[in-house]
Amino acid sequence: MKEKLKVHAFGVKAFDGSGALEDLLAQIKNDSLPARVRTVGYADIRVEDVRKVNGLWFFDFGKFREQHGPGKASKATPVKGFTFSNGEVFCEETACVYIPKTKHLIVQYNHHGARVGKIQEYLNNYDPNNSYTFELLPKYDQTVERKFRNRAATKKIIFEIDPRFLSQADKVAGTALTQALELGNQSQGEKVELTISAGKPKSNYLSKFIDKTADTLKTKAGQNPDGITKLRVGVLENLDSRMEVLDLIAQRLIHQFDDIPIGSDLRFPRKERYKALHRAYKGWKNILK
């Protein structure tokens, strides 16, 4: 049986004074499994496996999950739970490959596993005695990335958030995300969608407040796709050009594999997940420069 597996690409930005991600991965590799566990948010996470192959660092996260999980059944037998030994719980896996030469990270998407925002937090807080500070930035189609980064002005923004997957920590001062979160919390709504437009006159543009909002939402959409569910930005390439709408959700650098074999335990084997990441890397070599 073969199933679908989706991967996303990110740039790895190290802040001034930060150690190298390669050094941190080597440190994690030398630590025992129990020593790798960190509490991130409400869950315990650890790197299950880390290895360097032909200059690339492959590593696999495990996220411990104690909430309600799946059972097992057949068409002829009723559903029943799994039997766990003392201390065992569900553990969701997320594989990654880091390319040191270009400072990019390719991450498997697992809805229940460690997401890139939690991966970033894990890496930044792994060693309190050393300074590791990274930001994982989603990669986009090159043309879209260029148009967004080099925009002369912003004319319009349409975004939708799901407050259930965001928290107070996601508020960023000086952005419309803060107001949207407050609306969601006060209304107990599952979706909040806002449209802000400068109108039709060519001389009207939105303020730096919206430019900062767009930049913030772009980053958070890559880290938490369940929290930011829509993000379209109307930009001007120059002040005399027509507005072009960039869809910063649909135009992210994503690849879906439809041919990943699953094991007899109905899980994606780590070997197959690593192979998928390597295939994505080879396909994106000309983009991840």
C-alpha cells in the first residue's frame, strides 16, 4: 500500500551570536534519548534519530501524544485500543533534512506531529548553556518571493485565521493579527477573516502597519498552517503598475509524494520518509540556493 506524504521547504536564519545548527545537531546526536526530551508548549518532543549522510543532516522528531488516539479494527471485528506498556503513549513522527551549504531545511508535514514552529522552539531552547537562535522562514516560488519582497507598495490584504490554533504568544505589536486574535477570542469564533483595501485610486496605498502585518502573517503561516488559513496580498511592483494579488498560502514551496510505501504497522518507515526528503531536495536544488 502507498500513501501521500507532504513536505515543505524553509530557510534557516541564524541570529547574530548564534551557534551553527550543524553543531547543535551533532550535540543532540551525542545525547541519549531521555536527555533529548524537551517540553514545548503542552507536549514533550525529542529528536528520535539524527545522522549525517553525504553532507546532509537527517533527523526525525517524535512528539509524545497522550490525548485520545486511533484504535484498530477490521471489517469483521470491532474497534479496540492498542495495549501500551507502562510509560508508553502515542508518538507522532516528523522527519527533517538540513542542507548546511545553503542553510535550508525540508520538513515532513504531520498534522499531529511536531510542526515547524515547535521545531524552531525546540532547537532554540535545547541547550540553555549555549546560544542557539534560529528562525525558520517558509520558502516560496521564486517569482512570488521576489514580487513580495520587492513590492513598491501594498494595496490590499485578505487574511483568515483560526484562533483555536493560535495563542496570546502569537500577537505581534503593530500588526492587524493582534486585533484579529482579539476578535476571535471575544466572539469565540472558529474563523476570522479580514479584508483591508486602499481602494481604487492609484495614489492610495496601505500603511507600514499593513506591510508589517503581511510580513508577520507570511512567517506565521509557514510555521503554523492551521492558524493562518488564508493570506493574499495585493502588491504594486512599482507605483505606476497594476495591482497583482499574491497568494502566500497556495504559492509556498511544497511537494506532495503519492507513492510512499507504508510498513506492516501502517506507518511511514523512517527510511522511506528520509528518502522522500532527499527526493525533494534533489528536485529543489536549483531553487534552494
